[in-house]
Amino acid sequence: MFFLPSVHRHPQFRRGARDMASLAPGIGAWGLMTGVAMVKSGMSVAEALAMTFFVYAGSSQLASIPLIVAGAPIGVILATGFCVNLRFVVFSLHLRPYLMHMPRWRRLVNGYLTADLSYALFTRQFAQPAADAAGQRAQEAYLAGNYFVTWSSWMGLSVIGIALANLIPAAWGLGFAGVLCLLGILCSLANTRLRMLSALLAGASAVALYSLPLKLNIVGAIAIAVAACYLLEKKLPGAAR
């Protein structure tokens, strides 16, 4: 998608890349520690590189590593990755009106490249899908700029982590930098009473349901927050403003 002239030459591509650049160090640190964790779990360099480029989902990778080390059945590993990444179903439903004008192959590329931070920045920048072709091109270019920085930061530092796994101690905890990036975006998006409530509900639910297997506490927290805020928005329309 980055190589399309209508995308990477558009001014919004540079704007999207610039907005994501401030978050790149956190994304890179997260990728670095994921690369280290994969190799130290016993995966070969080839296996770690394949997982990095084909899976491209940090939380899913980190959740599956202990299961791989423990020799869990492949079905359990796939189910864990599926549950951890269910939030992307919500992302795709939200992004669908923005992307449905594109050919299928470009929608598939967008699906692969979508990440938490790119989704958050894009939806903060564009509250509604564009109504004309020029606006659609601008939105696609901005999203591609987000993608370019996110993908490059993650892949570049993940590969470095894989290559230097034995020199970088996991005790450094660099992966927490990615969590801090997400928290920063979350705080900037919590600008209405309903959004603040959804964040609090999701956080409390995730902690309360922590004992569920396969990271299902994340899925449960999303479901509870979405359902509660949907009902409140119907009963108290002013809360969304």
C-alpha cells in the first residue's frame, strides 16, 4: 500500500507518519522485547522471524510464547491468539465504512497492517468517513502514514531483538513502553463522560475477569464496556457529547 503513488505522495501520508513518529520509540521497544522473548523461549531465528512477519501482533505473540514453550496443542495456541486478537473485530467493524470503497486486496492489506495505535490515531483524526473521493484518498493516505511508521518500528526493532536476544536482558522491561503509548492515546481519547466510563468499565472488568483462560478477560472486558455504554447512550444521549 505504501508504494501506491496516490498514497505515499499525498500530504496526509506525511502527516500520518509525523503523528505516529512520537509513538514509534514505544512501539519499537515493545517489538524489541517481543523479539528477545521469542528467541529466549527456544524458538529458532527462522521461526522467530516468520512469526514476526506473518503474525504481526505483539499481544498475540507474547500470549502464545509460554504455550509454545510448554508444548501446548496447536489448537490451544491458535485459540489463545484468536481470543487475544478479537478486539480487531471491533476495529474492523468501525473501519469498514472508511475502507469499503477500496478493492478487496487493499482492504486485506489494511487488515494486516491495522494496529492498536494506528486505529486510535486514525479514528481520533477522522471521526466520520469521507463523503467524496478526495476525502477518501486523504483518509487512506493518513492511515497509510500511520501504518508505515508502526510497521517499520515494530519490524525493525523485532529483528534487532531476535538478532541480539542473548545481549538484551528481559529484566529491562522495555516492552512496557508500548503499554505507556497505549495509555497516552487512551487518555487523549477519553474526552466525553461516556468514553471515560467505558475505559473505567473495561479496565475494571479486565482485572475482575483475569482468572479466565486464553486471555478471555480482554474479550469479556470489551463486551461489558461496549454493551453498557450502548445502553447508556440510548438512555442518556447527552453523555456521548
